[in-house]
Amino acid sequence: MKIVRFRHNDNISFGEIREERITGIDGSPFINYKKTGKYYSLDEVKLLPPVVPSKIVCIGMNYSEHIAEIGAEPPEEPFFFLKPPSSLIGHGDAIILPQGSERVDYEGELAVIIKDKMKNVVEDKALDYVLGYSCFNDVTERFLLMKDIKKLTMAKGFDTFSAFGPCITRGLDPNNLDIKTYLNGTLMQHDNTKNCVFSVQYILYYVSQCMTLYPGDVVITGTPKGVAPMRPGDVIEIEVEGVGMLRNIVKDHEAI
């Protein structure tokens, strides 16, 4: 099942999507809901980020080949940090290159969406707290990050630097999904989550020992090798097996 969040006229709703048609739902995907009997075509709605999280938890250095690519050593424990919800954009929205930026990279990732409040969960129960999975582009100002690791939050936290969507898919095995990133139609990243250093359930267990995760929170699980800069006019697409494709165009701040 695939869940979307969308705007129709002045109303924001959740819905189930099949092919090109959305079925409206009454309520929230985090609790029991019922279908409204209203139907919408994709060309009459605006898809939004599938949820509005209280926080976005990001896992770094989780694919072996990407770790080698950046000249680092595999971490002994998950390395994580936060991105602000103010950086979120949805499918079809523009990624805006900040004024003065020198190198802004894409990072295609699997997003895990939390269903129930979780704190101090055991590893083998962690996936019970997951609503589903989506695509995420963890946009990064690489020059800032390479210049000073203390600027990690700034490098990751600019407005529009968290592209997310287009939907949430339930019932997937998060530890065996292909992830692909395309830049202007050219395949740039391709790996499978089975090659991650840490499994999704271990990541959730680990993070929940530190902080409470709430319904709608998003955990992104690292990027494969192949990161590269984006330029104005570029089209960047993140594809996660079983979810679909997140598509965004890149614009310069002067074009806004």
C-alpha cells in the first residue's frame, strides 16, 4: 500500500494511491482510518512531503563503498545527526542553491517513517514501529562540510535541502532494497540496503536509546557511493525499489 499527503485546492489530506489515482482517506495513516469515497487524479493535486516530522534523523557513513569513496573508516557505531524540518520539500519542488554555495551534492537515501512513539526499543522489535518507507535526497553543501566538520548542521540544513517523497510504501523489507540516483537521466548512484554497515532495525534501536522518536519522524539511512554536485537546471531523481521515484529540479537562488 502507498500513502500520499497532498493539497487539493486549500485542503491538505492523506490518501492511498494506485497508479494515477488517489483515494482520499478520513483520518491519519498513523491510526485507523477509512476511505472517504473521494477520488483525485495526480494532475489535480500537489503532492507534499508525505509527513511533517518533529525531526529528521540522518545516518552517516553507512554504505561501505561510500565510506571508501570519502576516505573514511567504517564506524563502530551508527553516526547520526539531525536536519531541521524547515529544510523539507516534496516531489516536484525546487532545490535552491544558497547564495555563496560552492558545491551542493545530492545524496539519495532510503527514508524510514516512524508509526508509533518509540524509546529504548529492543532491536528485534524495532521494525514494528515503522509506518513505511520513502525516497529522500539529503542535499549537502559539500564545500562547507569539507572545510569544517563543525559546520555539518549548516551544510545539511539549508532550506530545500531535504527532498522527500513522493509516497510512503508499507510492507517492504528495508534491508534489501535497491537505491538509484539519476542526474539528468544518467545513473549516478546504485546500491542495495543489504550492503549497509548497520541494518534499519539496529539503527532504530540505537537512536531510540538516545531520543524518543514520534509518529511521523523520519530516519534516513545513509547514501551509497557516487555523490556529485548539482547545478542550476539539473534534474535529480531518487528511486527506491518498491516506492517509486522522487524528482526535483535544481535552481539558483537568483531565479527565485
